[in-house]
Amino acid sequence: MAINWFKYSAPSTFYALAGKLIPWFAISAAMMFAVGLYIGFFVAPVDYQQGEFYRIIFIHVPASILSMFLYLVMAGYAALGLIFNTRLSAMMATAIAPTGALFAFISLWTGALWGKPMWGAWWVWDARLTSELILLFLYLGYMALHSSIDDPRRADRASALLAIVGSVNVPIIYFSVKWWNTLHQGSTIKFSGTTMHVAMQQAMFIMLAACWLYAIAVVLARVRSVILERERQTKWVAELPEVRG
Amino acid sequence: MNGLDIWMRENPLTYVWLGSYAFALLIFAVEIVLVRHKRNLTLEQIRLLREAGEED
């Protein structure tokens, strides 16, 4: 049976679909967080060099990966909206930005907490840390620019340009540890594999999946509000049971 | 070494748990509350607009 995916590019159909999907993603995220934290704290062994401090990795790496991927997804949606003038794409980009910014903030925060016992400093102007900080500023700039323009369609177009131009920062973050001589350690997960203990890998990948599921659930919940706000004059919104009360 | 340095080396798991995980989970909780609040606010605004339209 062929599925007509274009059907879900209409805000009215996507609104209903998102409403059905949110509980599944949210429950799966909560379960994954519980399992990931259990393995991370009770199963994964102590690191011979970093002791217990290395356990920050199970939130730091997933948050960093999510902050970069969400930016690319946001820029992708913004580009789709700019090129094809699709309403839902711009709404998705708007909904992704705050979650991406939070993940960038968590990445910087947990990085500082890890840096203090390992390097003796909360912060250094290292290439990896600085480019991640720029990513946070790009998210904040995107949100500030979008909310500073009253007309939503004009706001979508202006902020889409910023998102697309800013996406050049994502490969800079990823390759910064290769391109420059940095204090930050090399990539934990490489395309060629990883040398981590299997329990550490399990904890990290489960926490990564949990963060993904959480991000999808919260972005879908936010985009439903954005859809309602933008489509409030339409008949289908007026006929929704939650609007009729 | 100052007091915090000594404390974090004596209690590494508490430092990691409270500083990273509890803080991250708190941020997630705040985000969920804000998203739910935004939805309730948007629905309330739409209902008010609808009622105002019906009165006209």
C-alpha cells in the first residue's frame, strides 16, 4: 500500500498525526533515559584515567550530537520553506530552534563540568568549545530574528537565510578537533568505530536515542502550538474539539 | 585547591549526577512545562477570538 507522504505536509493532517505520535515518543524517551542512566551509572566500569568524572560523557556527547544534528535539520526545513514556500517546513524550523539551543547549552554546561576536574578550568577558548558556543549564538540569533519581525512569512524567510548560512558552523564543530591543535579530546564516535568499553557504548547510544526521542516529542508538541497560532483563522482549527472546548 | 575542587574530588558521583544529569533533567522538565503552557495559552487565545467573532 503506497503512502501519500505529501498529505502530511498539510498543517491540518500533520497536526493530527503529531498529536498521535507524541505519547509514543515521550514514553519511549522516558524508558530509554531510565535504561541509559542505569547502565551509565551501575553497569559501565570506572575509567582508569578519569575515574567517575568520565560519566558526564553519557549526557555530554548525546547533547552535543543533538545540538549539531538539530541545527542541520532546522536549516534543512528552513531551506525547504524558503525554496518551495511550504508552510509546515518553516513552522518545523521555528519549533526545532529552542530545543536545539537547549541541547547546545547542555553540551556547553556539561562540558564545563567535565573540563574543571580534567583540565583545571571551566572554560578555555579552544576551537571545539568556541565553535559550539557560536552554535548556541546562532540558535539564539535565529529565534531573536524570527520573533523581531511581525509578519510570520517575512520572519520565516529572513531567519531561514541565517539558518542556512549558519549551517557552515556544524562541520567546523565536528572537524575542529582534527583541524586545530585543541585541548578537547578527539571525537568519541568516529565513522571508523570506537575503542570504548561495550557497556559505555551501550549507555551512550541508549542516551543518544533517548535524547533523540525526547527532542522529537517536544518539537512535535511545540509545532502543534505553532500550527494553531498560524492557522487560527482557518475552518479546520475552529472545528477542533480542543478549540470548541 | 579551593573548597569546590576538594569537594568534587571527594564526591565525584554526586558532582556528576547533580551538576550534569539533574541539571539536564531539570532543563527538560522546564521545557516540557513551557511547551504545555504555550499550547494552553494558544488554545485560550483562539477560543477568545472565536467567541469575539461569534458576538460580532
